[in-house]
Amino acid sequence: MALPQTNITAYDGIDIPTRADPANWDQRSEDGWGRLKPGADQHNVLAGQVNVMATAANNSASTAAQAAIDAQGYRNEANGAKNDANQAKTDAQAARAGAETARDAAQGYSEALAGTSSTSLVVGIGVRTFTGAGLAGKKFTPQQTLKAVSPLDANKYMVGTVSAYTSNGAQSSLTLLVSDVNSLTNGSTGNSWSIAVSGVAGPPGPVGGLNGGNLAGSLNEKQAADVPVSASPDIWSGAGNVVPLVGDGTWSDLPDAPQAGTSRTVRITGLVLLKAGAKLHVQGGTQRLRPGDRVEVLAEGIAGPFSLTIQPALGHLPAMYAAILAL
């Protein structure tokens, strides 16, 4: 801030009275006293200007002091923000470490609830025991629901609850009480299994079935797994309506059917003697079946009687044979 400055000029050129010049003493004294008033005025003006400059300097000092206080406040705020940022960084690092710990724990627990086995087993309801090193060190507990599924075929699975588990290296074993399988793969065999925790099967749907109707296209039946010839071959439990009966032997009975009205087509692949038995009446007592013959079986009741209609293969005797299993 620029301020006006007054110079003291009232005394410029004054001749001070001196004894050396007594002749001009009066004149010099009069001239000197005449300049005192202008000089005093100039002194007063200069004093006022000095006071203004002192006030301005004081104001500048106050402003500077306040600026210093403000700067210190800003510095303190900056330091506070820095500390908050450092704390936030520390908290974030701690949260990250906690999340990684939780992730590792979850991964470890997940691995402890999953295993593998190469045990060869038939898919079906009931007790199934899996073995192998892939089951060692797990956290399987009784009544826990697990699902064993083939990595090669997702339709080949078994769901059940743990009835026994032993961790013993390559001799580790897991026993499931299987209650749910896929009907498409029921009766098939698997030798590679991935086992993990599964949800509990929901309640069964309402009892019933189709009330009839018309198909809009073809209905393709599936061929079941081979059934060995025996006195009472199980043609009902396989996953398919066409059942290959393999081998040579005597057939004289049938087990109970799933329900009355169930039918199967039995395809003969060997030499089979169809013989009257405890529940089977065969015309003439016996009928000899050859490869290529087909036997249509109809369950008239769960435990019988069963109607059998023989369809000879081309080149065999053209006669149609019928037999009814007796109660």
C-alpha cells in the first residue's frame, strides 16, 4: 500500500540568529519565528501520515497473523485428512486380509465336503459304498445329503444320506443310503464319481399320471440293459420297455410287476426253454424259443397273471404261442 509522504520544507534557507552578526539578529529572529507555524503544520501532517502508515502496518500484521492461523488450520485439516486416509488404507487392508482368510477357509471347507471315487457301482436305490484316496480327509457327517454324479454323464447320478464314513488314505470309504436316481440311467454302471454336498430332495408330487390323450407324434421306446436268462428273470426294473434276454437257459416264472397293465417286449438272443412253473401255464408244457423270437408280456395284476404272446422270428415256425401265468 503506497502512502503520501510530506517533506519538512518550512525551514529551508532560514538564517539562524548569531552573535557574529548582531546587526541582523532581529531580522533573522523575526524570520525564524515566522517559519515556526508552517513548520509545525508540516510536522503535524507528517505525524498523521506516519500514524496512518503505522495503522496500515498493524492491519497488515493482523492480516498476516490471521493468514498464519488459517494456514495452520488448513495444515491441521490436511494432516487430519492424511490420517483419515491412512486409517482408511489400514482398514481396507485389514478388510482385504479378512476377506482372503474367509475365502481360504470357505475354499478349504468346500474341498472338505467334496471328493472323488472310481468305485464301479450300479446306479440304483439302496446302499452304495464308494472307496478311494479321493475321499480321504473329508468332513462328511452322518445324515448329510450328498450327490454322486458321473463326470462323463450328468444323468448318471445317485443322491442319498451318509450312513458311514472312514478316512484312511487309499482305503477311505463313504457309504450312502441312496434314495434318488435318474430313471434314465437306473440300472446302468459307473466307475467315475464326483461326490459333493447336495440339497435334500423335495416332497413327491401328487400321485397320478396321464388321464389319456392322443400323441401328436411318435413315442420312441428305450431298450433296457441286458437281462440274463434265469428261472425268473427281472424284466421290470431296467430303464426301458424292450428287454434283451441274453444267454441260454430255462425261463419258468416272473417277479412281481410295478403295476397292473405293465408290459414289456422281451427279445430272445439265445436258446431259451419256456417252461411251465409254479405260476406259469405253457401250452404243451414247454415252448422252445430261438434267437430273434420276441415275447410280449402283459401284467394283468402286480403278482400276475401275466399274459405272454410269442412272436417267432422270420424263418421259425409261424405259429403264435400264448401262455398265461397262473396265480
